[in-house]
Amino acid sequence: MTSAAQTEYSAPTATSDARAWATASHLSAFVQFAGIPAALGPLVIWLMKRDDPYVEAHAREALNFNLSYMIYGFVSAVAIVLLIGLVLLPAVLIAWFVLVINATVKASAGEFPQYPGTIRFIR
């Protein structure tokens, strides 16, 4: 038995196909290991699945996150000249990796992950 408060705030259910696309939107950031910018995977899914609000929201979140962390990585790489980048760059890369894995797991479970430190380029 569920209370009215629980049903009022529960997330909308999505089809298994939509959940698979949502999971792929987060997981697609790993194309960066093939030399492709990490934001390209979520961008492609966002453009392909804009008609599905569930997938579109996940892909937009993943795209904004990857764009933000690309900027953080670039700034950290430039800061190597000041030596602080020697600490910042590995920290940004490790945080990116952990957060993408975490978001992928949450998306596959039907939850909506929100990445910390994300600049909302696309609303």
C-alpha cells in the first residue's frame, strides 16, 4: 500500500527501450577512449531521441555534464603551467570516470542522476 505522498512524487515510468537509450546516453561518453570527444555520444542520442521526454532529459543531462567536464579538463591542463594542474587534471579525470559510471548505473535502474558541477548549457 502506497501513500498519496509517495505516488505524488514518484518518477514517471519509462519503457525498457527508453531506459536502455537513457543508459546509453550516459555510457556513450566513453567514446572518448576511442579519441572522440565525450560529448559527441550524448549529443547524437539527444538529437535522435528528442521526441521521447525521458531519453531527452537523460541525454541532455549527460551532454551538459560532458561539456562542463571538457571545460574543466581544458582549464586543468592549462593550469599545469602553474603546477596546480598536476593535481587538478587527474582529479577531474577520476571524478568524470566515477560520475559517468554512477549515472549509468542509476539510469539503468530507472532513476534520474544529476551530475554535480554541471553547467546547464542546454535547457
